[in-house]
Amino acid sequence: MDYSTIPTIDIICCTEKCTELEKCIEINSTLEEMKIDFDRQDKISIVSVIKGVTRNKTIKSLTLKHFASLPGGLIEQFLKDKDTLQALSLDFLYHFLPSSNIEVNTPLNALEVGVWYPSFSLSEQEPYAELWMGTHIKGPSIVSYPPSINGLQLSKCVINPGPSQYPTKDHAHSLHSNSPQYYPDSNHKPELVIALNNFEGLCGFRPFEEIRNFVVNVPELQTVLGDEIVQQMTTPLSSVTSNDLLKNSFTKLMNQDQSIVEQELDKLRERLKQEKNGKHTLYCCCNVAK
């Protein structure tokens, strides 16, 4: 398809010619597609072009590549004011990313955003944090959905274990009501996990009696937990609940000196090797899902 073209001029801070260029773009009634490649330091020209595109009523597709700084708020204001754009492609350096969410008042049905990181080198052997895609109001992109849809897709590359704990619906509402500065979302966050490769996760705790049995029968675990915790875990429950005992035991285990844990773990391995047909699990406190 052939598109109408506009005159190009070499502008170096020439306000009068920039105004003419802006007006030329604005009144062109046959222009449907606009491609801008901006890498110069004179900002007056690019401001005029974008203002002209904003006021033009026929341009439906815009491609903007810029590798130089643009005036603050220029793109944000353009997307707020332009109401006829259907396709938008942006390509820019990472440090020119907008500092906040952008209000879009145009019926986009195609959006492409490319961000350049000049010093970034991809290594397939390294984990790369998380990729979030969805409708969260604090996300870097906003998509118009019905109010009933509120979800995030998270692609996560994991190399080290990480905790994940979310409140129930009632608890989330309570946290939000009491401390909105720390819990801005009143919703709970149920999750569906799909493993893309081999995955192993700790899913909650074993029944209390099973854990108590490990404390009674595994001397190495007794050393790690200490006499006080062992005494609590091996006596009948009284005023202390099983949840309290489990919490105290887990806290002691997680805060124990690393050298002591490693020493007792080595002893446990050696003992199990020597036991005839010895079968024991090292996951003595948690269930394991694969």
C-alpha cells in the first residue's frame, strides 16, 4: 500500500519551520501510517512531529524508534490525547522508560514495545528472575479488561529456593484494613503452578505426630534442636499447642548455626549408610512434591 508522505527538513532549533512541520502533519487527511526514527539531540523537531501526529485524525499506525532523550512526559501525553491510534510500536533505550503507569485513551488493537539494554548480555546458563504479565494496576502495561478479570501470569526462572506464603481471603482483607501501606491489595492470591521442567517443592508440614516421632528417634535432629525443644516435643501436650511447638522447633532449626547443622547431617548420612537396609528420609519436617 502506498501512503502519503510529508516533507522532510533538516531542523536545528528552527522554531518557525518546526511549527510548519507540525501543522503539515496535522492537516494531512490521507496519512495513515507514521514511522519516526529519532536519534538526534535537537528535541524541538521531534516534539513538533509528535504534536502533529496527536492532532492528525487519519493516522492509525505509529512506529517510534528513539535512542536519544525525549522531553519528559511527551509520550505519556501523546497516548493520553491521541484517540484514533490503532497500532503502536515503540523501540527505545531502557533508561527512557516512563517512570509511572501511562493512561491510554486510544483503541489500540496492536501494541509492540521493544527496550534496548546496551550493556546486557544474555546467558542461557543463568536464571533471570521473573516475568509478570497481567492486569495488576501497578504493572508496566495496562490492558482494558472487564472488572471480573484480575490475574497475573508469572514466568519464573528459579535456581535457589524461595518462600511463598499468601493469606486467605478473610486474612487478606484484615491485613489491608489494618495496614494498607504494607498490604495495598485486599484480595487473597490463590496460585496455580505449572512446572515447565523438573521441579521439587516443599508443601507444608507433615502431621505433628510424625514430626514428633522424628525428634524422638533421630539423635542428630535432637542435637540440632537442643534440649529445651526436644523436651517440649517429647512430653504430652498441655497448655502449649502442637502449632506452637512446631513453630518453636522450626524457628530453632532455621536459626541454628550452619556448622552444627552440617556436622549433624554428615553424622546422619554416615549412620544411615551403616544401618542394614536403613531407609530414612532427610525431609523430616516437610512434605515434598515433584
